[in-house]
Amino acid sequence: MATKITTKKPLTGNRRSHALNATKHKQKPNLQTYTINGEKVKLTAREARTILKETA
């Protein structure tokens, strides 16, 4: 099982229709599983780009 490193959580808000009805909505972070130094970790795509740039 991959270790979750990131601390990011879903953003919450409302979807609005043309009639201005509000329904709850979540935007989840883009979590990806990567192998870094032989260990599986869960990172967001943005964090993975940063880490992979530093290690290259």
C-alpha cells in the first residue's frame, strides 16, 4: 500500500444552475501513485512534478 504524503484535501463549493439552485460539489486533488527510491507514495500531480524535477 502506498504511503500518503500529501496534506491536500478536497475543495468544497456549490454548483449553480441557471435558476441559481445550489448543490454541494467537491473538487478532489489529483492523487497519483509514484515509486520514489523503491517506496510507493501517493502525491498530487503537481507535487510529483516538483519532486521529480529535484531528483533528476
